[in-house]
Amino acid sequence: MSASDDLIDGALARNRLFAELPPAQLAELKARFVVEQFSAGEQIVREGDVATKLYLVLLGELAVMKREGVKGPEYQLATLSEGSTLGEMAILESSERSATVRAVSAVTLASISREAFSELQKNEPSAFGRMAYNLARDLSARLRHTNEVTVVALQNELKSAHARAATGRLIIYTILLVTFYNLLLSTITVLVNNSETSTYVSVTLTAAIAVSLVIMMRSSGFPMWIYGFRVGNWKADLRLTLLVTVVLCLSATLIKWALIGLVPSMHHLSVFQLSFGHGDAGSGINLTKGLVIALLYGLFSPVQEIIARGALQSSFHEFLTSKHRVLWAIILSNAMFAAFHIHVSTFLAVLAMFAGLFWGWLYSRQRSLIGVSVSHILTGWYALFILGLERVGG
């Protein structure tokens, strides 16, 4: 007995299509098989071709590929290994191949033609009947499995659709709230010429927006960790947080230094101007009010991050489907984040957009609001109260 005979015997014994066939009928069937060799990457059958053979895998591995449309991409549906068959429907009819099959590695196949099956049907009707019964039973099991998979896929798709709808509502709700916030704050700033008052109002409005958004998040269908409410690996995250903070602080310092040298109206300024948001640098500083404002900023920053990163960036990340959805989520959320600073000055809004890109990247890495909130607070204190950037471009 040759090595090919041993391989065919083993494959026939493992395949359910040939189950319960008597030894004599198996021998009759085996005699009709032709051994074929294929190299890695070689195409065995092509989708759309007429099925004329059944193949039994003796050695190697095959990939079953399905093309989307006429010229669409191919997707791998399954992998076939020793003992598997392909083209079973060739037993019954010369139908079109439903998929393309390629050799993943060098493969050895045993093929049997449809004509050979026709002869078997005439000479050994009981053997052909048994194989047809086995094929029907196998196809029934596959259909049942396909139905179960389809039901699960439809259920998952329905859940995904509900979650995406909730995410879309959250995005729309957030944009409307931020638009209302900016309109209301701009009106208050015009009517009340007092930076303290506008600061308190701004903090109150932002906190109200954040609370309403958290309520929306809880009803969105997503777990809260999706929106950054998680601790994560805080020790490893802390190193990256501090690195981003140092880069932003150095960038802010260089920007102000460059502006002082390039803009004539700023020649009289110094790079470092201790300020608590009131009066000229070094004069008229009310330490108590300054500390209150700094404290409010420390509370205000995480609330902003809940809105910009937690609500918007997370929602865009889940809602968008493009290849660059992470980048678009960062850009879109930071456009809204910059709007939180436009009432102070256009220059500060631009700086916030620049810093927000770093925080958006940091959040996409950590998916936790803790790191971006800490970096926001430290960078903001440095930029506003040490560099005095709130008065630049105001």
C-alpha cells in the first residue's frame, strides 16, 4: 500500500461524508480518487466556475475566500485542513462554485469527478444513497449553525444600532449644550464687565452641562468606562501624563517668548508674569481671590474634560467608522473644546485647541479622564497664572 493510499484511507475515515460506508464500497470509491498536488498560493477552485469535482484534503491547509461584489475585496470565510472536503455539491449537481479556495501551504488533494459519482450511483446505488444522506445531514447541521450565527449577529447588530443611536443623541445634545453655553456666556460677558462674575458663571454652567451629560452617558447603553470613568494603570499613565504636561508647558513658554520678540505691542512684556487673572503682572494681585480662581480652575478643568474627552471624543470614537476615526474624534472634540475658551480670548482658544490635541492623543492612549484632567490642571495653572497667557491677544 502506497503513502497516498494511507493518506486517502485516513481522510476517508475522518470525514463524515463517507461515514458508515461498508469496506467494499469505500474501496470502490477510493479507486476513483485521483491525487493532485498544489503549491502554496495556488488557486484550487474559483468562485463562479462550474463544480465538476469533489476534493478531499490529504495534506496541507486551504483558505476559503469570498469576494464582495464583482470587483470588491476578498474575505476569508474558513480554513480547511486534513480530512476536510470541498465542492460537496458536485455529488448532486454541476452548480457554480460559491467561493474561491487557495492553498495556504503546499497541499495534497484527492479529487473525484462528478462523472465518477454518476458511475457509482449506477453501480453502487446504496453507497451513493448513503453519501447523499450523509451530505444532507451535514448540510442540515451547517444550516442550523448558520441560522444560530445569523441570529446572534442580528442581535449584536441591533444592540450596536441602539448604542450608536444613543451615541448620536449624546453628540447632538453635547453640541447644543456647548452652543447654548457660549451664547449665554458671551451675553453675560457683555452685560457684566467683571471677569470674576463671568468666571463663576462659566464654572457653574459647565458643571451643569457635565452633570446632564453624565446622566445621558448612563442611559446610552455603553458602560461608563467607555467615557473615561476608570482608573486604568495609573502608575504607567502618570509618567506619560507628566511627559505631555512638560511638553505643553515648554511649548507655551516658547510661544510667549516668540510673540514677545515678534509682536511690537508685546515687547514690554516678560515671559513670566505672575498673575491670578486680575490686573497687570505684579500689581494689584489679590491673593485670596487669586487662590479662589486657581481652585475653581482646578475644579473646572476635569469638568471640561468630562465634556470634551468623556462625552465628545469617546462618542465620536464609537460613532465614527472610518479608518482614521481616532484622529477625527480628537480633532472634532477639540474644536468644541476650543469653544470653551473663546470668551476669554481668541488667542487662548487657539492655544486650547493646540493643547487639546495632545490631551486628545493622551486620552486615546489611556482611555481615562484622570491623566488628561491632571495635565489640564497643571498646564492651565502654569500658562494662566505664571505665564499670564490669558491677557495675550485678549
